[in-house]
Amino acid sequence: MTLASAQNPTGKWVAKYSSDDEAREIVLALNVESGGAVTGYVLAPQYEDRIVEGTATGGQITFVAERDANNNTKRRSNYSAMLEGGTLKLTMPTAANRPPQVIEFTRTSAEAPAPLPPAPPKISLAAPAAVRDNGLARTPPMGWNSWNKFAGRVNDKVVREIADAMAKNGMKAAGYVYVNIDDTWESARDSQGNIGTNSKFPDMKALADYVHKRGLKLGIYSSPGPKTCAGYEGSYQHEAQDAKTYARWGIDYLKYDWCSASRVYAPDAATMQAAYAKMGEALLASGRHMVYSLCQYGMLNVGEWGAKVSGNLWRTTGDISDRWQSMSNIGFDQQIGREKFAASGHWNDPDMLEIGNGGMSDVEYRTHMSLWCLLAAPLLAGNDLRDVKPGILEILTNKEAIAVNQDKLGKQGVRVAKNGDLEVWARPLADGGHAVGLFNRGAAAAKVTAKWSDIGVKGAHKVRDLWAHADRGKVKDEYTAEVPSHGVVMIKIAK
Ligand code: GLA
């Protein structure tokens, strides 16, 4: 190879990656024109990004690529790359708050790659008939999910150890029963089209038995698309078969994540409902009770139809991360107006808990827990429960907060007052009382007042502090408390 071509990134580049026995690859096709303009694409199992503009100078390449998003939109991402000897280091587009992800590619051909053929037409489906309610999750589901802490590093051993820990450390006693495996357990299908597990999960049925023996339940994850968000096998065109496989394994909960479904389905609400209804029906026909968790990031007014496809919960936003900004934005700002869709059996899901993952203070984690309890949100711990600090366990297992979350009335709380960074949220309870959160989103401690008139309460009532676990006597008209920065005082006003 001449020096010129060694410095010219034109060609096909491949990066192989794997967190198990399933080899996956990302293909990067680059074509650098004489003026330095770049065309080509990035092709991963779960997406295709077509380069729309880019430049190469020497070994430095930057480009913008576009893919089909939902809601009829295109999503653009910025990439940058550096040619170093025989390898090309590609910096993947990641959210501003995440560490940059750099992937190394090796060249498999130096020929100018052919352009990517146009994507096949998207499938449109008619709005489905309502799918029967499965009768599950009459109160918000409680348990654990592997993604926030372990992502692709989850395996059989971790899940067994988490189940052991939950059975002993007070989590199970507090009501956390689902042990949910998120993405990256899947292998390719066999010749009959049956989904399998990869080497991280040698025997799913044995794992379910193990979890069940501890009085807990096992959850799993898939996608209505051909590939999951992490690029593993999805359930597209295998919905009924997969539901039967899950039932045979003894699965109790399915999280069904849109991901690559946007590559095959038209981006409209009828089609998306029909895709979710398929799995809703399949689970009902599987012969086993499974909680059905929709994950499509709150698109296309999911609250209006989530229950009609037999969904027990549906995500309302993009992914949470373990930072105050992410959690507080999702919890305080992005749930407003969705309360009308929550009812027994059907819950808004502001995403899994980050409590204990280390990116927030205990004060902030208490706010996280309080908000999720007031919001009637599913409580799925997302930390390593094998090794939890006592303070974190205390937050996760606060029985008085959990009683609010699990309240039989099933009414999602709402913001009843806002004064700058100070917010009061309230939720009516089945016994005629009210749970109230006095929140301070500001940078300094402040006094927050909850006025009875904002909550619809009259006269004097007994007040109990649900974090101090202390009665505060009979209180008339309003309750004021000093609240730390990013903190909460959560009370119950008795009937
Ligand atoms: C999406 C979901 C996450 C997680 C990952 C797994 O990003 O929103 O909760 O399930 O996929 O790949």
C-alpha cells in the first residue's frame, strides 16, 4: 500500500465486539472524494447510519450520519475518526453526559464501497382490536433490573447472586419480587426459529427455578424489531414462538423494547400499537402469566393505548442515567400530564431506579425514591444488590414510602404547587389520607410549605414524616419544613 492510500480512509472497515459467544460486528464504509468530502455509512445490527456530510483531512475524519427515528423524523449523529497506522479509531455518538466510546476498526477492503441500497418500505399495520387485560400488576411492579448497573455484563451467576441477596437483605420482604434480565442474554435462533440464550445464560429454565425457589420471579427482555437495542436477536416475526419459549422457561415478566422496530415498521401509532398488541396476545396465549412492560420511550401517546395492548406499564421517556439532572428532569418535568393514564394494572414508567449506583448523593436518592413512590411508578432497583451500603438499602426498603407507591387507590401523584425550585407534589390514598412531597430542586436549603388548600384538604389532620418515621402531631392549614438542597420531606396527611 502506498503512503497516500494508507492515509486515505476510503474502504470498508470492520469492528468485531462481543460480550459472550455471539460475535457481532459494525461495518464502517467510507469514501473520501478528492476534495476531502466523505460519503458512506455505519451499519450495526440494530441501526444503519447514512453519512450525510463529512470531511477528511489527513487521517482526521468527521461526519454527520442520519437514521430513521420514530414519529417520521430522522436522527442525526456526529462521529469523528482518526486513522492510526492500520486501524481507524471511531468515536461513537454518545449523549453529552456519557463518556466517549471509541471503537477500533480494521480495514477489510480499500476499494470505494458501493452505496447502501435504499431501505425497504416500512410495514404499516391497522390499529389492533383491544387486547384483554392480563390481570397482573394491580399495584406498580417491584423488583430489580440488570441494565443500569450491569448492561452487557449480566450473566447467570450475577442473577443468582442478586436473587440470593434480595431474599435475605430485606428487599424481598419490602415487596421487591421481580428479578429482571435486561438486554444481552439472547443468542441467534436455531433451525426451527427458536430463540436461544448465549453463553452467559447456559440454562434459563434452571435459572428460573432457582429464582422461584427463593420466592422471587424472573423477568426477561426482547424487542418487536429484528434486533434489540444492544444488537441482539429481537422477536420480530417470532412473537408467539418467543412467548411460548418464555412460558416454558418459567418467565414471569417481559420488557419489550422498540429499538430496531423503527427499521421495519412505519412510524405511526396504529402500527406501533399493532406491533405491541401482537406480543400482548402472544403472552396471553402462552399459558403463563407474564407482566408486560412496554418500552418505547413515551412516543406516540403511549399512555392512551398502552393498556389496550395489554401493557401493564410503559416507559414515558428516554433512558435515565445516574445523575441529578437526568433523574430530576424525568421525575419532575416529564411526567406532568400523564397521571390520567395511570390506574391499577397500568402504570406510567419513568424508568428504573438509579438508587445506589453512586452518581447521586443519598439526599438525591431519597428524592428519587419519594418521587417514584408519589408517581405510582414501578420500583425496579438498578444497583448491585449483592453489596449495598446500609443507607441505600434503607432508602430502597422504606416501608412507609413503599406503602405510598403500592397504595390500592392507584392514583398517580401530581405537582400541586411550584415556587421556583420548590415544588409540592401530592397523591390521594385509599384510606382517605394524602401522601405529600415537599421538594427543593435548588442549590441551597430552603423552607417549603405544603398548603392544605392546594391538596384539597381542610382543617387539622395528623401528619407523619415518612423518612423520619415520626409523628408531627395535628397540623392545621399548612405544613412547613426545612428541605436540603435537592432533597425532600415526605409526609402523610391522615384522613
Ligand atoms: C434501551 C432501553 C434501556 C435498556 C437498553 C438495553 O436503551 O431504554 O432501558 O433496556 O435499551 O439495550
